[in-house]
Amino acid sequence: MSETTKKFHVLYIGAGNITFGNDNVLWNHSLRIETYLGAKLEVVGIVDPSVERVKQVLLQKSGSAAAACYAKTKHFMTLREAQEQLTGTATLPDLILLATPPHFRGTTQPGRDLEVQVVSAFGPAPGLFVEKPVSTARPVQVWPVAKLVQQSGNKIAVGYMLRYLKVVQKAMSIIRDNNIKVMAVNARYSMAYSKVRKTDWWDKAKQCGPIVEQATHFCDLCRYLGGEVDLDTVRACALEHYEPAGKLSSMLVDESQIPAEERIPRVTAAFWKYQGGAVGSLMHIVALHGIRYSNEIVVAGDGFQLRLVDLYSTPTLYVRTPASEQEESFTFLNDDPFYSEFAGLLGSLGTVPCQEAANGVDSVQQGVPTASAEILSSYEDACKTYEFTWRIRDESEKSSAEFRQN
């Protein structure tokens, strides 16, 4: 079989919205993989305990342009079943997506050790993609898994897609090209909460709270843009649900069903020092109504200010330089960071985009190259972000407990 007709085999673990999307979300990993690989893609299986969900997905795909890619897709109830039926065949996966809820990942404990199971079942051959956050366990439980996947030899990427935004890459190129020594990074993330129907999101015992689960993307960018954080310097405080200013007027969930000690904070403010000496800060706010978030990250250096704005809707970079007090703005049309993160992983596996995908990508736009065959978020690096988010949560809870006692 020639390279042009050789199939690329993909196994999905998890048939939820992150993998297959719905009408209300931007993410849909299967669509990006279909776009990149085209007719080369063959989905060999979907692992999920829900028979109805997998039937729904396969029915939807049968009426799509990618129908041929799913013609031989098998439904496996468990990973062991997938291993037994695929091992020794010509359809061993080249890429495996671990898109289950994070409770099932990131530790060596049975039932929460999906990475360990996958590496044991399929070895170092397939590339792996893991969603963020890497777990819901304490960070100390995650590091042994980071060591294991590093030693396994698998190419592995974690879904911090904002790193792949062209405005972020443009900001990084400005920092590198001008040898800017970052002095400060300030991040603000204001979420729109009034349409959030998922009770687990409001429960720290289930999804670890908004810093670990949601602001993790901005914590990751703070590290990416500013460098490594000195975790011993992290300090934080929070506006809690029981305080007068923490009462919300437009919640769709019944928060009384959540134990009081597990209800999420409404605002978390944190600051820290970077190992290079710079200062960083983050404010995460649960306050807006509707569906559109408001967010920005400001990076300061001698003579330079880089402002990254609206990263989830209309990403824009505003740049002030020593040459001018007037900001220059950069935007990139049709920039899809979800596509770019898979282009990076698939390219690192030696796979080139199909001709249609290659033709549909602008080769150079305002000095920013197209997605290269490079993974920008490794598993070990993602664990550092995970540890950072937990440190902020722990510090904010400690501050709240001390404030309440006083």
C-alpha cells in the first residue's frame, strides 16, 4: 500500500462532546482530525460504556462527508475489549485520544489510571492526545504518570489549545525576536455563568473548582508567556459563595444540592513570582450573564506591552513598542487552535495533511507561519500547569479559612 493510500488508524476513548461536539460548543476533536487526514483516516474504534451515545455518533457520521472513515468503526465497551480485538491485526491504532472525564486519568490507582492502561495495552507505537486537566487527583499523584509516559516513548500532547493561537505565537515571536525580558504578566478571566447547567462544574469535589478546571488555560498561558513560576511565592484569596458579594442572581443549578464546603468561589485572585524574577497575577471571576466570556492577558517588558484579548471569541493582539506609543493590532481570520493542536501532534507523528487541508490553510499571515509539526504542550509540561492551579486553589482556600476565623 502506498503512502498516499495507507490508512491512519485512530481510536477514540470517550464519545462525549469534547470528541464529537454538539450545537453549543466549539470543540469537536473528531472534526479536526477528519479535516487534517481526509480519506487517510480510518476510525478503528470508539471506547465508551454508552451504547446509545455511540450509536448516535456513528449515525451522525454516516451522513457526513467523513462517512467512509467510520465504515469499519467498532464499538468497544472497555479498553480491554479494544486491546483484545485490535492487537495482532492490521488496524492497530496510530493515534489514541484519551477524552474521558479527568477523574479516570492521571494516577496509578486502578480505575483512575487510563494512561497507564493505554500504554500497557498498545505500547509506544501510537501517539496519544490527553484532554486537560490531566486529572482531578492531587498533583503528587500525577507526577508518577508523567514519568511513566515520558519513559514509554509515545508522542503525547495535552489539550492546551490556546498556545496554538496565532496571536499567541505572534506574541511569542515578538518576545523572542526582541529579546524581551518579561517583567510582568497579568491575566483576567471573566466567565459567563448564567447558562451553565452542569451541577458538577459548581462542585469542587467533582471538577476541582474553576481555577483547576477552567482558568487552567490562562494559568498555562501565564507559564508559556512568562516562564516557570516559583510555586513557593504563590498567594491567593477568594470571594466565597457565603459572602454577601458572592450571591449570584442567575444560576440555573440548585446549589443547595452541593455541600457548602464544596461550592465554588465566585472570584479568585492570585499573584506570584516567576523564577526569572518577573511578577505574575491572575483574577478569575464568575459574574457575567449570557454566553460570551471576557478575558485578556497583558505581558510587560522594557518598552513593550503585549495585550492578548478575547481569546475565545475574536483573538486580538495589541502591541506597544519603544518605537511608538500607538498600539498596533494583529488578528488572524479563520484561526482554529483546535485544528492547529492536532496538526502539531499528527505532524510530529510523520503524517502530512491531506491536500484539501493543505490548500485551505494560508501559508503565511502577518509573519506567523502555519501550524508546524510540533507539540506545544507535553504531558510533563501540562503537569506543571496542573500543579500551579492546585497551588492557587490551596492558597485561596487557606486565605478564606483564615479570614472566616477572624
